[in-house]
Amino acid sequence: MGTAIVLILLFIVLFLIIRSMIRDKKKGKSLSCGGDCKHCRGCH
């Protein structure tokens, strides 16, 4: 019973994380690039 509750909670958290990532992607945000090149350490 306890294992099932933990699994359900993990699935809920995973769902919320994925949903947040999809919403950010639709808004033009990204985990790899914030679009602010002057603060990017990977550029120039």
C-alpha cells in the first residue's frame, strides 16, 4: 500500500515537471538557452 502511494506521488510530480517544461517551451523559454547572449558562458 505504501509503495503504491509513493509511486502515485512520483507520477504526479513527474507529470507536473513535464507540463511545466512544455508550457515553457511554448512560451519560447528553454533550459539550454535563455536568449540572453551577453550572459551566456557558451558564447564568444
